[in-house]
Amino acid sequence: MSKAPQEHPPAIVLIAGSAGSFQAVCSLLSSLPGQLPVAVVVCIHRLKDVRHGFAESVMSRSGRQAAEPVDKEVVRSGRIYLAPANYHLYIDTGRTFSLSTEEAVNHSRPSIDLLFQSAARVYGHSMTAILLSGANQDGAIGVKAVAAVGGTVYIQDPHECEVGTMPRAAAALLGSEYVMRLAAIQAALNRTLGKRP
Amino acid sequence: MTSEELSDDDLGSIISLVRTRYGYDFSNYAHASFRRRVIRVMETSALRPNDLLTKFLLEPQYVDEFLTGVTVNVTEMFRDPGLWLFLRNSLLPEIRRQAQSFSVWHAGCSSGQEVLSMAILLRELEMDHLVQITATDIDTVILSQARAATYPAKQMEANVKNYQKAGGIGSLESYCTVEGRQVRFDQALLSRVAFRKHDLVSGGSFGKFDLIMCRNVLIYFNQKLQNQVVTDFHGSLNPGGFLAVGAKESLAWCDVANRFMVLDHDEKIFRKVRE
């Protein structure tokens, strides 16, 4: 049954969500080990014209430092990055961030699918992707791409989500064995992270 | 066509053929977004990688369509209103204090929304007669759209919102007429604008400017090409000239970074302080 938690030690953890995911994201971030052995990238759909204040609210709610990357910045272990509003965020060659203003995908910019797909090409199995509450279909193709390269995928249980559409769409495409409650995702993630020397 | 079906080898062959046959070099474009653009072009026309290669070999005119497809032409008027407010309140008045006339280069102007935004701003500042604007893009199809200054009416709501936040002193609607589902902006706004085809990759200088606007263009390039292009910008700026890049773009890894000072960190405006 538990095909999902393969528990490769990841080099990067991607956390994505939309409507109703903010609390879950902050809760996940605050539960992570103080000395992060990985890079963490958070991608939440949000208002495109609110450029300031988001990082601050994530930091105050989670108690963790977090910042939006600039284009072509190198992804560094130990940091928490936030996808900027009104851009797509890719992981590019050489483990760098790359931004784009291409049209919205699934009405979304940033697109979770584009982030997950691009990270899967660069990180392969050394990654964990977590999909949380949300109101559209974004992320389903993304988690499939992550699973296809052997990365670890956790989909939040739609029943406990404020809005279950997004995790439900992902589970429908990828399989219900990837679905877990947030508390279980936190435990599994920290187990994998703790495994590293 | 799905993302798995375009291998790096296929992409390499496409880049190589377009470079040798047509002189457009995409090899230093940012890999992830360029790959995605090529996939989109193939999806739109239901082409497989080999079909695309065949088209390049047999239909020379196809390259224009390809250029339009792979370059990103999504933009708004007065995108990032804070930048336009800064131009209105600080930077352009400062330029006026220093010079009788000045020149602006919009590099990678796409469908021209920022050129038009600049033209409107300069008219409201009563500086339009002092300026020469050059607007360039790699894509001639998009340049003709920019010249027409005609955009979908449905974009106006976002444009008006930006215009107001950017300190607009009139009404954006007063600069255009509605024609069905389009709005057509007053051609007189573009009377000081010269549109021309220019590929930032092949570089070269064609003048000196007091202000270069190149926003959300560098993000499509890798660091090597960003460095080359920013070096060209530095060479194309008059002493004390200004460079505005996109809100999430950085000059940090460019060789000429220390020849600029940061004028406004949030709006990413730099000033050339050394040759």
C-alpha cells in the first residue's frame, strides 16, 4: 500500500498549494529541523499585484527565514525560497532558479506543474514534492512527473483540506497511495530529513 | 507532444539547425523556459521534433512563426506600477534637469505595451518633445503589433489599474478608441519612437542612450548570455545613464556590475557610474 514514501534522502523539498494551503505550509515549515539539510521551495498561488508582505507573513507564521529568489540564483541547501508572485518559477540547469512571465498555465502563475516538472528533470529522484489544499487542477501533472523520475510525492488528504479539488485531481492522476494527512506528511518528511548525516 | 517526448538531443538539434540555417542562436537561452516554449510550439501545431526539423529545412518562412512562438510576449501596460511611479516622480524629472534632450532604448519591446506606457508618461510630464525612443525586438511580427498599438479590450481593466497605481494624471481611456474587441491607441503617441529589429544575442551597438528599459527579458537567458547583454547595455549607455531591469532580475553576476550603482533596489534601476 505505501508505495509513496520511498524515502530517498532528497536534496530539495517542494511544497505547493493554492486556496486554503497557507496554514498548512506554515505548519510544515515550522516543523522542519532547525538546521535544514535541504533546500525548500514553496509555491503558493496568490494575488499577482501584491509584491510585498507575503514573505513577511510566511516568516512570522512559521518562525522561519524565507525569501523570494532572483532569476538564476543558485538553489542552496538550508534555505527556504518562496515563488514570487506573477512569475513562473523553474528549476534550471545547474540547480539554479529561472523565472518566466509566460502566460498562466491552468489559470496559474506561478504554475506548480511547471515548477515540479522542471525540478524533476534537474533533481531526478533526489527530491520530495508535497501538494496541499487548492481549488484547481494545477500540480497533478507535476506530481506525476516527480513520481516518474523516482522522487517522493505526498498529496494532502483532500478530506482534511480546506479546498480538496487540487489534491483530489492529483490523486486521481497519480494514485491514492500518495495521499496522506498533513501530520503524517510532516512525520515522513522529518524522518527522511533526519536520515541524512 | 508531452514534455517527455522532447529529449535534450532533439532540442540540441533544433537549436543547432536554427543557428546554422537562420542565424538565430538560442543555445544560451535559459534551458527550462526555452524547452517549454519549444514544446508549446510543437503542441500548437501538432508537430514532433522531426517534423519541426523538416519544416526548418523545407520552409524558410516558418522561422518567423517559430520566433513568435518561442519568444514570450505576455506583458501589460505599466507592469510593476511602483517602477513607473518612480520614473514619473524621480528619474525622468532628474533627466530633464540634466539634459535638453535624451534617448531611451526599449530592448526586447515585444508587443510594445511598455513603449506605449513610456510615451504616455512622457506626454503627461510634457517631456515627449525632448525624447527619441528606440524600441527593438528579435521578432518582426511582434514589432508590427507594437507599431499598430492595438490591444485586446479585455486587457484594459488591468492596464487601467496599473496606470492609476503608477500615478497617471488623466484617464488611460482618453488615449485610445474602442474598436470592437480591440482598443487602438493614438498613433501620435508613437511619433518619437523608432521600431527596429535587433537580436540581443548577436549584440553590437547602434547608439548611445540615457535610459535602457529591458524588463523581464534577461530571465529568458542563461547567466553567460545575461552577462554579454548587460555588457552591451553598459557600452550603449551615456555616462550617468540608467538601466531598468525586471523586478526579479539581478546584475550581481555580470562582469560590469560594479560599474553601476543601485539607484532603486526594489524597482531594479541601476545607474552607470564608470566606463
